[in-house]
Amino acid sequence: MEDMERKAKILIVDDEPINVMIANKILQKNGYDTIIAKNGQEALDMTSSNSVDLILLDIMMPAMSGFEVCSKLQQDDKLKDIPVIFLTAVTDKESIVKGFDAGGKDYLTKPFNTPELLARVKAHTELKLSRDKQQHLIEELQKAISEVKTLSGLLPICSHCKKIRDDAGYWQGVEHYIAARSDTQFSHGICPDCMRKFYPKVAEKVLAKMDKEK
């Protein structure tokens, strides 16, 4: 079973080594696992081969911009739910809107404020891990339901001895038939009618006592 209490893993995507070093040091110091990509294509490759919970994504990178990376992530059903925080020196409103349109969940400008960075990372990673845990529980429940053996349809049952005819044509007792096709366990007792029929003296005492207690 997957450990749903694992530490969040963050992918830092930036072509500037100093930016990567600073963000990486802060995140690791605060208990996060980190991996690093130097460009957009490397980021896409790493998200495909790693379980990533959040991406800190620069916008201005050679060959492929952060906008393009985010858009490609959104096109992949397995990756589109990874939250992306744009961490960039680009601050104009048009770029900010473009970032959200591309699928980004948040936007921080460089140089960033450390407490603000940690607060936003914490909020998005906790939400992601919570969502993953919920999905894991749903899958476990669906698996359990699919494994439950159920009885349905018409059952040929003898009108006298009450045995049931199985698919192979053999007659079986009700208990054996149901137990073989479900997780049901039986406990045995005796109904009032059978008690009167087979144990009349005991029935007279027991049933009389039960009537008084009502």
C-alpha cells in the first residue's frame, strides 16, 4: 500500500543556477523533497518519470517557455492535476493572466519573499496530497466493491427441502450455496414454529416466558 503520508516532492524548473540553488535550499530545509530541471523539455520528462506534487516554474527559458510547459502539462491527463506556481521576474498583468490561462495555480515574482513562498507551497502541496489520498481511498473502495461476490437473478429452490440448484445442476443447502458465493457467515438458532414442531415441551416454557417479558 502506498504511503499517503509521504513528503511532498517539488520540481524546480529554472535555467538560472543561482535561482535553483536558493529555492532548493529553502524547500529542503523545510522538509520538502526536490528535483531540478534546467529547461522546459527536461521538466516534462521529469514529471513523466517522477511522482511530482508541485512545480515551481520559471517563465523565461530558452527553447520552451514556462507558458508552453504548463500548457503541455494540461494536455496530459496524468500530469494536469500537478499544481504549477510560476516563479518569475515577469510581472506585467498580461503575463500573469497568460500564466493562469495556461493552467497555473499561483504566481510569485522574483526576488521572492521566503515566508510567502513557503506559505503558498504549503497550501498547494497539502491540497494535492489530500486530493491524492482521497483518490487512493476511492480506488481502494472501488476495488473492494468489485471483489464482493453478489447473488442476483432467479434461484431454483425446492419447495419442500429448500435446497438450491446451482449452475452445474447440483442441489445444495441454502447455507452452503450462499457461503460459497459471498462473505456471509451463518450463526444458528431456531425459529418459534420449528421449536413448537420439534421441541414442544421446551417451546411451551421458552415461548411462554418470552410472552411474559413482552
